[in-house]
Amino acid sequence: MYEGSDELRNAARAGAATTAAVLLAVSGAGCGVVGSWSTPAVSTLVVGVDLDLTGHGPGVIYHNGLSLAADLVDEQLADQWRVELRVLDNRGDPTTSAENLATLAADPQVSVVVTAGCPRCVIDAAAELTVPVISLEGWEEVAAPVAERRWVFRLGPSAADNADALSLAMADQGVQTLGLFASSDPYGREGMGSLSDAAAREGLEVVVTADLGGDEDSVAAAAAEMAAWTPPPDPFDQFNPASELAGSGPDAVVLWLPPHLSSAAAAALRDEGYEGQLYLDMASVDELFVTEAGLAGARLVATGTAVADQRIASSPAAAARREWVQTYASRYETYHLHSAFAADALLVVADAVARAGTTDPTQLRTRIESTRIDGLSGPIRFTGDQHSGLSASALIVLTASGDRWQ
């Protein structure tokens, strides 16, 4: 059931009317190549897709984004070419994902593969790949070092960029001490290191951390410890004895967790009486609408696409992002923040095909490596030395206000 603001709901009902050219408008804002493609070399672009469609990851959301983007491109360019998504479900199982990648990469009809659900599988396969792979994972290691990942590109949240944005926001709000919940996977460990470095640059002190597994018991225990943290007493301040500071917790807590754990951690902190500020990494939330009471007033680093429907469209790219949010909501009765990453993967491929004039994987790899477009999630720039494409300038910090992130 679609839930959210009346403004977005009404816009969503009308959104499909003019969205046939959404991806072309975005690409036109960057380099104009897709809209000017008049002599396509082939009629079908086959994109292999390996996603977790039946497990617990965001695979269904990514599939939604890819499907809608493919339909929009097909509608606009029906007389020239079409996109075929060849989709395999990895079920969140690493062995299955590795098999899917091998199957898709060996298919002579597949020009490029889009994947999420097993970053380690991509890393392990990188040396043998002969087809471009666009990963929607957060791990920087998926696409770096480039010398070992020539065929792998990444579109997703960056730990370092997210940490910088969060630290700046906390410094602006007067935060001095902070706690950090991080998942125990490589992205969580990467986030813990990046946030510690970024916080230090802003003069913030990480005073308590929790490296979490996937169970809610560990979340509850960590929340109790974090809420009970007490700043050391100032021996020169006679008006703030330690007894008055006991259990106040740090000024802010950062949640660097998967969505289901971030919701549990926020609720557990509030249950423990923690009244400080909450900040969330981009990967911690994927819903535009806020349903957890514990997240009221929390701040989230995200791309500006999340609030595209609230802004005046001052450029073709801005208009396309607004249209994307409305059309996605019209089709799926809600809006998922990360769907634009998947759509951008297809946009990057379409841009590469347009410039190459072919769907040959080798030529597409070269063209993807020089991508410079304004995507649905923000500016996307790949180079020979940088295979993580989302620019830091795409990030903003949102606040949970009312029923949605604003």
C-alpha cells in the first residue's frame, strides 16, 4: 500500500505522462549522446543481472529500478533498439551468485552485467572477467585497485564520502562526542575507519563503538552500553560532578548498519533513554517514508534524488530526477532511495553503447571508463584510475520530519 505525503502521491499518479524521455534528459544534461544516437549498430542490448530477489537484500529494489529504466529507454527508442534484462536470482547465497556471474559472463549475447548481493564474488572473479561488471555494492574494494579490477565498476554509497558528509553535519550541529554502531562486514569496518578519520578532521571524538553481527540481542546490548556512556568529569568544573553526567551518552550516535538493524538500533537506543542525535549512513535506510518512531529527527546522508520532488527543477537533470521519483512511486506505490543506483547502471551502459556504436563488451569497458554524465542519483564520473563512479557532490544530509526524509 502506498504511504506518504499527499504531494508525492498526487504527483505520482500523474508522473507517468511524460517520463518516456527521463533517462535521455539526464544523459543529455551530461553529454547529450544517448538522445543524439541515430544509427544504432544493434537492435538489442542484453544486460545480465545477478541480484538477491528472494533473500533479505535490496535486490528487488534494484530490479525495480532496472526494469523501470529499461522500459523508459525502450519507450523512447523503440524504433532503434531495446534492452533485454537477463535476470538470475542469487538468493543472497555467495555460491549461487558466483555461479550466476560465471554463467552471465560466459554468455556471448551478454554485453554487460549488473550485480549486487555478493561483493566477494565479484572480487574473486575480477581477474577472469572479459565483460564489464557494474556492482551496486558499498565496498570500495569491489572496484579497487583498478589495476586488479579493470572490468569492474561500482555505483553505490562510498564510505569515505558518506563519512565526510556526516562529520561535517555533526560539526555544524555542535556535536563533540559520538558513538558508532557498525556492521561486522567489510563495508561496516570500512565505515568505522572512514568515520573515525573524518570525525578527527572535524574535531569530533568517537568515544564508544559497537561492531555488530546480525542478531537483535547484540543490538540491544550495544545500545544499553552506548546510552550508559558517561563523559569523564572535569576536575576543574565544580558544577558538573560525574554523578550528574552518568548515563547521558555521547552527543550523537551514528548508525552504519543495514536497514533492519538500523531500525532496531534506533528503537533500542530510545528504549534505553538515549536522547541525543542520531545520524545514519546512506546504506542504513532505503525507504523515503519514515515509519520508526525512534528515527524522528534523525539525519541521513543520501543523494539529492530523495527530495527531487520537493525542489524546483532548474535543469534537465533536476527535472529528470523529479520525474523519476514520481514515476517510480506511480508504478511501485512507494519510493526506494537506492533504486536510482540501479537505473544509473543502465544509463551508464546506454551512454557507453551510444558512444561506441556497438555492444561489444571490450569496447563498452573502454567507454564506461570515460563516463561523464549527470545520473539520476547525481554526477557520475569514471576514469582509468577511478572505477567508483558516484561523485561526492551528489550527497546531502536529510532530516526525518513528519512521515518522510526531508
